Amino acid sequence: MAYNSIILRLELSLNKVNFGEVASTITKAGGDITSIDIIRPGQEVTVRDVTVNVADTDETKVVEAIKALDGIRLINVSDRTFLAHLGGKISVQPTLPIKNRDDLSIVYTPGVARVCTAIHEDPQKAYSLTIKRNTVAVVTDGTAVLGLGDIGPHAAAPVMEGKAMLFKQLAGVDAFPICLDTQDTEEIIRTIKTISPIFGGINLEDISSPRCFEIETRLTEELDIPIFHDDQHGTAIVVIAGLLNALKVVGKRMDQVRIVVNGIGAAGVSICKMLLAAGVKRLVPVDRDGAIIRGGEYSHPMWAWLAEQPQVEATPGGLRDVISGADVFIGVSRGGLLSGSDVQKMAPNSIVFAMANPVPEIDPKEALPHVRVFATGRSDYPNQINNVLVFPGIFRGALDCRARRINEPMKLAAARAIASVVSESELNDQYIIPSIFNEQVVVKVRNAVVEAAILTGVSRRIPPDFR
């Protein structure tokens, strides 16, 4: 259940009602008072702000219960989440002040002309003389936003702003949201190529499948800066990180386990690709119509690719059929697909990553009695599989070594780096993945990504700490 924090501004007529009655009413309606601020005191009338934690489903009940009290006037209801978004969540700040004409002549005309000429003569100097060295575009068309689907570019903007905040606060990367008002694949590719000179990398976000595959592939081929579709690769990297540690907990090896992946969209395809790169020998991709089988014919290009892989099983069946005997279930689909009896049919010491949000593929309470290691995409259960662990560090590393692209070895290195943050002494079935606020994550991911980029020949710069 999702919870929210609201602020009720109340005018109390003290000869009719006391605050004890207000507090009791809020509690009975399902609210939990966390703070009270007196805005205007008075002997007969007082105005107070009451902050209340409340389940989304109970918010209306609390408001209506307060309105029904005699002696109370509800002046305003403020949602703290909405308040945090007023005016947007990011801004642009200069790196030095302009206080006089001399400062102006250095940062703008006439001094800036010398810098422009230097970059014209050697375009690589853009990395040292402009923001390109530290800037990422977070690009979306708003067609696959969170669990909301196709809500358009305007409504997608708060998510992109939030991503930009995380880039800056966790990794010092300057990111800017670009929300495109088109769903045409060619126009998206052309637009991103057109704006790319100022950016050191492109983070594609919330673009629906299968268009996202072609957009990323084409941009990777046609630009010389890293292109990263986070919904695909960020999710896959953190899944592999969690799985590496989960397998340690249960004492199994990657090349020995049978893995079912449910939901073969953007994230599911990338997870399958990374699993194969990590050494998985028995893979069962499953979508709405059942298992994608080796040798099958599919119109979806990525499903057709999976059907060609020798590690993909050839036995057809629905999810509840193929999950029998599986060592690992990874879900990136929708909620409520499995029951306790379904996961009970898995192999002993099973691992379940049920990552559909906000409702996992199986209710944790049903799964936990039958599963050795359980993870979700939610923050209210242990083992949250969250791609915030990935994109800040992977771009920090790619920018620092001026990588031309983010390749498979760099992704696998990032996954292993995330897994390594959890020490052997800390590792257990309730702790297979580090917190997004663990300061070691970005540092270790960055270092692993830089090293892999250098070893695979996609870096154009050796950072000083690697010389």
C-alpha cells in the first residue's frame, strides 16, 4: 500500500472544538499525525498546520472526517509530494560569478571567441572547455513511464527531473531532462543526434518497446558518445548484481541454474541478454502467450533473437507450467500472476525476484514461506532491486574515461561491482543488494566501468587515478 504525507491547514473555533477531538478524528479515519505547527494563535480562533501520514486510499476519508467536525474550517490541503515539485526540482547554476565588465569579457564576448576558435580547430577540446565533459541528456517520449504507460512528454517531465537530481547528488553528473513531443522513431533518432554535441552521454528513459531497441541501436551506431537505455540495461545490471549474491546465499552456480524470466519487453530482453553473457545455460523467457522457445518463429525482433539462442529451452508452456523445477524466477511483468503453490513447485533453495510495481508478480507473504531469497522493486521489503544503483556510477565512469559507448563488458563489470559492495560477512537472504545511499556503490561502479572501458578499447581518456 502506498503512503503519502499531507498538510491540513485548519481553523479551529476553540469554543466549539478542541484539538484532542481533531487528533482523534484523524486517527479514526486512518491518518497518523507526525507534526503540528501553530500558524496563528488565538484565544477563540487558532490556525494550525497538521501534517498527517495517510494511505492513498484513506486520504479522502481523513479530509471528509475533518470537514464533518463542527467548529473546524479546512482552509487548505497540501500534498508534500506536490509541494516538492513546485517550480520543478532542478535548476541551472553558473560555476563562477560575473561581477564586472572584466568578468563579462572573459566568459562572454570578446574573450569567448578565442575558446570557440580553439574548439573549431580541435573538436575534442569541447570535452575540456565546455559542459560536455560532465553532461548527460535524459531523453524520453513519455510512452512507457513507470507503471503509468503512455502519458506523454509533459507528464513524464517530473520523472526525468528526478533522474537528473539523482545523477547530480549521487555522482556529480549534470543531467538535463529532454521530453520529446513525438513517438516517431526516425524523428526521435534525428532529434537526439541534432542535440548531441553539447552532451557527453545520452540516457534514454521510458520509451516503449520495441521502438526503444531500434532507437538505442541506431544511436549507438551513429554517435560517438555512450547511449544507455536505463529501463533495459539499468534494470538488467542490478538484477545480475542481486542474482550473483543470491546464488552465493543458496550455494548454486550461474551455469548450473534454470532461470525463468517473465515479461520479455525492454527490461526482460536486456536481462536475458545479460544472463547469457554471465554464463546461464538454461533460460526460459516467458511473455503473455507463454514460453518463447528455441526454434520458434516470432515477429518481435528480440523474441526472434532469443529463439535462436542455444541456451533457451525448447519446451512450450505457460508461466505456471515452466516455473516447475526452476531455480530462479525473475519477473518484470505485472502483479498477481503467481501464488504460493506455484513457487512451491520450484527447485529447493529457490530465488524469486518479483519486480512488477507497485504490485509484485506474487504477494511477498505468499512467496516467503516457500522461497529462500526473495526480492522486489519496492522499498518496503528487503532486497529492493532498484536501477538507481546503476546509472549514476555507470555514467560517471563513462564520462571520466570519455567512452564511445557502454558495452556488455562494462555492464557486467558494473553488476559485479554492485554485488561486491555487500561483503561476505554481511551477505544473507535478507541482504543481497546494497542501499542506493551506500557511498561505495558509485565509486565501485565507476572504477569497474572505467577499467572495462580501457580494457575493451572504447575509452578515449585514461583518468589520472588509472595512470
